[in-house]
Amino acid sequence: MLAGTTAFVRADIGETEEGLVGGATRTDLETMFQLAYLTFTAPLTGWRHVHATARRTTVDWAHEICALLTQRYAAARTVVLVLDNLNTHTLGALYEAFPPAAARPLAQRLERRSTAVG
């Protein structure tokens, strides 16, 4: 249970195969995919971050991205984000939440990748 959500992911890595085992409720599917991504991008750090908000707004997302870029990944020139197609996950959210002078440096450090297939 993660801050009111139900999602889990476990990496199953062998000598010849690798995969994931996981599950989530329908509403927490996004959280499960985020956990899967974290499992393979930062497996040795032991670091996980989950922050639940009352609503999932563009401004909430922008503040989370700002915190990651200015705290956790402050030394990184570029941060690659693998995102679903949720309408709150846009670079425009940074400009909605912050003045252009603050939003632009954040947006320039992001490299976005989509989880969309097809």
C-alpha cells in the first residue's frame, strides 16, 4: 500500500531471462508502471518516491518535477522521463505552475519518452 494506493512490482531477473511481476487496482495502474520504471532505472539506489495529492493536476505534477530536478537530480544536466499520455504530464505544466524564467530551465533539462505503443 503506497499512500492510499494499491500497487506492487517485483523484478524477476535471472541469468537468461528477466521480467516483472506486479499488480494494481484499475485506478492505481499508473503507480504500478511508475514502480516498474523505477525498478529498472534506479535498482541499486534503494530510493523510491511516492507523493499522493488530493487531485492529480498539472500544477501538482509540475511541483513534483521541480522538486526532483532541484533536489534529487540537481547535479544532472538532463533527466529522462518516461511518461504515459496523461494530460497533466506536459512541459506546459511547468509554465502554468512557475514564471517563464523558472519554468524554462526546468523544461530544458527534461528529455521526455512516451510509454505509448503504436
